[in-house]
Amino acid sequence: MPIALGMVEVLGHPPALAVADVMVKAARVTLVGYEVVSGARLTIIVRGDVSEVQIAVAAGVEAAKKIPAQSPKEKTLYLSSTVIPRPHENLEAIFPKMRFQYGDGWERFLV
């Protein structure tokens, strides 16, 4: 099964949690976690089958765009997103906590 990595970057913890929730509910993906980029910038990371990750990222982007910004200087809390189909194995060396292959017990995350 081709594995993909999907990421959505937002401003703030509450939007990050909302986006992560939408992503795992929209498709059969595993939430890898999140990375604090700087300050309030967070990147939500999921993995799974390429088509499922694409669906999850699209749903996450839509959810992030619907969350209203509380500050007048920010127009949106959504910053960026990307899907990496079949990430190279060297990426795992850079990001050790991201295991791109399904490990033991992944079946419990199936919908």
C-alpha cells in the first residue's frame, strides 16, 4: 500500500485540534502528531494511503478556513498544506517520530 504524508499548518492550538479531529474523521488516516513551528504556528501531520491522506488534508484545509480569526490582523488561521506521496525513507531519519510504515496495532484505527 503506498503511504503518504499529509500536513496542514494553522495558527493556534484550538484550530490545530479542530483540524486534526476533522482530518481523522474524514478519512482512514493515522494522526502522527503535530509540530510547533514557531510561536502559535502548528503543523498537523497524518499518514496513510495516498488517496486517504489527500481527502484528509482537503477536509482539514476546509475546516481551518472556516474557523474565524479572533485578531483583526489575521484574515485566516489556515497557513499552508501539502501531501507527500511515498515519502523517501531518509525523511524518517530527519523526523524519527514519523513512522511511515504501519506499525503494530494500526488496525484499531481502521474505520
